[in-house]
Amino acid sequence: MVKLPNSVKRWIFWIHLTAGMIAALFIFTMSATGVLLTYERQIKELAEMSYAVEPEPDRQRITTDRAVAILQELHPKEPHIYVRWVNRDGAAVPAWAGPNSYLLHPYSGEILRVGEGAVAEFFHIVTDLHRYLLLEGDYRSIGKALNNYANLAFIFLILSGLYLWLPKRLSLRSLRSQSWLPKRYKNAHHRNRQWHFVFGIWSLPALFVIAVTATLFHFDWANKALYGFYGETVPVPEKHEPVTSLAQGQIAYEKLFERAKHHAKENDYGDWYSMWMEIGEHPHEARFYIDKSIGHRQELAYSLFFDSRTGQVTDVLRKEDWSMGDQAWGTARFLHTGEYFGIVGQTLAGLASLLACILVYTGFVLGLRRIRRN
């Protein structure tokens, strides 16, 4: 058996307690909103599925060109357009002209919904709370900074919590007793302490991944460290000539869509779930994002680029075609939400976020009790 130095552990305990008490509200907010965001994509997809219509085998769906024309009629000065086809008969057609969102009837082109809908608006509010504490304008940067540094405190709490979790004398028996909830609790304090220890150790791996990957969204140094590990520099956002209008006399968008479907079938993507067409980002370019998943899992999707004047494929971009730094960043992005592992990963990330809420509550209660005793 190994005995841990009590003096070191005492110092770490008080730093752990102080950091936890200061950052508790922010960590709880990020964790609680993380729970609400667990199945965001699936819930939004279900909301759109409620607008689906009965399939009409004898009736042709609207063409991609017709969907684009509807958007141009509504917003003639907005050339940046998205049209998303869901690979299911009768599915409504989500479409965007710049920031303007619509849901179109798949056969008539009638506008079924203006805007992203109540479900999406709810998730926008939750996301703003998760990232910015719902602060707006010039205050948004303050909310972001508070959450950023609270997340760093959370990483410290996770690591110091692991050290504090270790029993005074290391043995298999003592480690086992620290890893499972007892059958009975002596009192509320004993329950809170056991919950904090046991839920903490079981959720620690997932929470550590969630918190560490979050630094990439917050800090330049985290991105420089990630890309620097692969000998790369952080990519600079692309600058290109703005598109002011969609050129005439080009290949029909419906024909490009058919070619994209053919390309998907030849590349083992015939079972694609959705296909996004984007135009107006670059002159004379149509990009199709072909996705087998609901959640934009990068390993199950690829981008196909056409020259919209000739209909020729100009590029095919899969995740393995990215630089190593970009691949690592993309992986970290979806590890943060658990989506890298699909619905199972999302569920584990959501459960870990729920346990983090319990850890904040029990830690705060235990901290108050300890402060009063001193």
C-alpha cells in the first residue's frame, strides 16, 4: 500500500474547493444546457418530419431549379442559397437564402414554414446560454470569457478531483469502495460526499474530453497547440470575391443534383440520408454535401464540387483529404458533443453533462459545509 502526502492533498483540496465555489454557477449552466443540447439534431429533424406529406407516386417533386427560383423570387439580392434534399418520399424541403430559412412543399413548392420554427429557436436560445450566458451585443464577449475561464477551472477540478478521490492508502479494496455507491447513507452529508466521489470518477473520462475539446472553441493558444502538434499553422479564413448574382446560361441545378446522386451511388453513398446543395459561395461553383447521417458525422459524409457552367466535377473532398490538423480539429469538434460516436456517443455525453450538474450541486453543498466548519 502507498500512503499519499497529506500536506499536498490539503493544499489541493482547498484550491479545488475555492475554484469550484467560484466557477460553480457557470459550470452548472454549461452542463445543464449541454444536457438540453444532447439530441438537438435528432429533435430538429423530427420537427421537420412533422411537415412531411403523403408520397404521391404519380406526381413529380419540385426540381432543384424550382426551389432555387422560389428563393430568388423571395430574395432577389441574396445569391447565397442552400437547398437540402432528404432521401425520403414526401419529405419537406429545407431551403435558405442567406439567413432566411423556409420549408417547402416537396410537390407544389408551397411555403410550409417561414423561419426555422419554434424547436430550432429554442435550441438557439439554449446554445446562446451555453456559449454566451444569453448576453448580447458588446456584452456577448463578456459572457463568452466567463464561460471560457470557467471551463479551464473545470479542467482543473477534474484533474484535482481525481487526485482527491484517491484514498489515503492505495489498495484494490479501497479503490473499489470509492467507485461504488453504498447500500445505505448515514445522513445527507454522507450521501452528497459519496455521490460527488462516485459520480465524479465514472464521468471523469467523458467530462475531461468534453472540457478539453471545448478549449478549441475558446482560445487561440489551444488551436495553435493542436495544429502545431502536426507541424501546421492555424488556417486563416478564406477570402474570396463576393458573389453578387447567380450567373445565367449554366447547367441546370437539377441535372447537377442527378449527377451528384450518381456519384454518391458509385462511391458507396447510395443510402445517403440528406444532400445539401450550396451555391453563391464561390462564382460558378455548386457544392453538394452528401451525408449518410443526421448529425453531420464527417466520417459519413463528403463534399462534391461542380463547375456550374460545364457540369464537370472539380473536386471531391472527404475527411481523409483534409490536413492532419484539420482532421484533428474536426474530430475534436464532434468528440465535444459525442456525435463522433453517433447516437451512443451523444447519449454518453448527455449523461456525463447530467452527472456534472450533480457534481456541481454536491460539491457546492459540501464546500459550504466545510467553510462553515472553519
